Amino acid sequence: RLTERNIICRPKQQGGIGVEVLDIKYKSSLCKWMYKILSEDGVWHELIQNKYLHSHSLSQVKAKPSDSPFWKGLTKVKDDFFKRGSFTLGNGESLQFWEDVWLGQNSLATEYPSLYNIVSHKNVRVADALMVVPLSQSIQFRRNLTGDKWNEWLHLVQRLMRISLTTTPDVFKWNLTTSGLYT
């Protein structure tokens, strides 16, 4: 079905006027900046780290009213950005155990919501969680685990037993191809 937007935004070679969809272009530009924040170092990266991130990961921060329009724009697209990529685990230093996607297709907070809701400290890095033995020393809950919660915990622990940290840094991997399909 042809709409005005389809005709206006369709390339000239396909019978349209060729006007670009600025909203999509703006979001794409912000996603490119998100990727740069995750994968590059430099003075500008240090500035963003000190001004906005502090000790939090990019997936954890929320915009404040006093933040710049650029930063507010980044925080608006970050959920869509993280849905289209995942982290390859290295040393676990830059990944949040519960909120980042590093083990499977979803965050552990999404896969194990009943555990996430009762965990004592949600702000735990993967490195901090996995370097402490036993795991119950780094991941503690506000109440005893019984029934389904105990079974979920055992399932998670079994998955974690197959994980090995390396000395290389964690890397964000884009899960879309240039044609927009997931890999």
C-alpha cells in the first residue's frame, strides 16, 4: 500500500522523491556513537565516562534533566541498540552480570526475573561475580531460595560453570548484517 511517506521517502530510482527519513538517520547516528563509546578509547571517551557513566555501564545509566540533549538522545536509543547486539565475554571487567547481554540472547535479569528481583546487589560486574568462589559469595539474595527460585539458581549456576574469563577486553558485537538481518 502506498502512502505519502512511502512516495516521499522512496529513492528516486524507485519512483519516489528521495527525501531521507531524518528520524531514522538521527537514531542511526546515535547508535554509531553508542558503538564508539563501547569500543573506542580516547579523550572524548574519558570525558563521557567521567561526566555521565562514573562507575556504571552504558546499559545502566539513565538521563537526568540536566544532561545534554546529545546524552538524552543516546539514552533514548540505548535499549534498541542493545537489542541488536551482544557482548563477547573477555575479562568481564566492563559487563554487568545481570543487565548486559553476555550469556545467551537476553540479559540474565530478563531470563531469571524472579532471581533478579531478590538479588541483594544488582550492580555486579561479570568479573567480580565469576572470580569469587563460591559464587554465593558474590551473588547474594535478600531471602532464601526455595522451590522454583532454587531450581532457577541451579540452572544459572550450571550455565556459569562453562564460562571462562580471558585476559582480553569484552567486545560489543553488532548482530545485524548490512541488509538489516540478524546473524
